[in-house]
Amino acid sequence: MHSTLSDISAIKGLKNLYSVNFQQCPISDISALANKPLLTSVPIVYNGITDFSPLGSDKNLSQAYGYYQDVSTNGYYLSSSTPFYTFRYNNLIGIDGKPMKIRVADTDDVQHDHYVKYYLSNWKKNAGVVSNDVKSVTWNITGISSEPQSIHYMTINYKGSYGEGGWFIIPFIVYD
């Protein structure tokens, strides 16, 4: 299904559901897909999902396609006098209920980042550093011009153990 459907809560009570296909919808909450004993197939690609844990309760699930999620936030105005900014990504949860791994999306890697090639964090080498707990990234904006209309992106890739995941994109403008 390719649509503007964003709320799937209406299917919460459907216990005999065995397959759903929500692709290219602005869906972010999939809690309605939890506890579906007959659910075997869930293609939910090209949405905005960051928490896949509701699918962990579906024990017969054999196909869960949850890749190419694209989550964007409102932009930020960042001061050039503060060179480092840290953003936490606490709600990136995999099907297994564990935090998903994150990495800075900073190269146009055909296998990984081609979908977001215009939103990469490539203004400098090592623009962002992932923390040891893999829940935050500290971004270094030194040297970025504060030209008006010059938009940059702090983009991370998140991926769970079943292949679910996507990109979290934060646009920003530097000012003096």
C-alpha cells in the first residue's frame, strides 16, 4: 500500500491477521501489530518507524521487511561558537527489543546510504562520533560556513539484528 495512511491502530483487534503490507506510508507507530499469533509477513518499508519491538511478540513472523525507514526532524539553528553538539537516539528499538546499532551516514556507500545521498553528514571527515553506549552521536560543526540558506544534515543509519532500520536525519543551519 502506498498512501498517506499514518495511523494503523484500527487493526489492533484483528487477531486472525496473517499478512500486512504498508509501504511508503508515513507510519511511525506499529504497536497495533503486536500480539498477532497468525502474523507471518510484514513488509513495512519506506515509512518512519524507529521502534520495531511490537513485532517481537509475533512468534510466527517469518518475514519482516522493515528497512529504508526515513525519519526527519525539524531543523535546528546551531551556533558556530559551540563546535560540538550531542544528540541522543534512545528510541531506536529492534524487533528483538534491543537498541539498534547506529552509525554516522557520511559516505555515499552504494550498499548502505544511496537512499539518503543528499542528506549525508559529509561536511568533513569524522563529522560525527558515535558514543561507546551506541545511543548518541557527538557532532563537530567547526569550519562550517554560516552562509544563509546553507543547509547541512546530521544523519545516522540505524539497523537491528533482523535487518530492520533506516536513517534519522536532522537538518541544521549554522549561524554566528
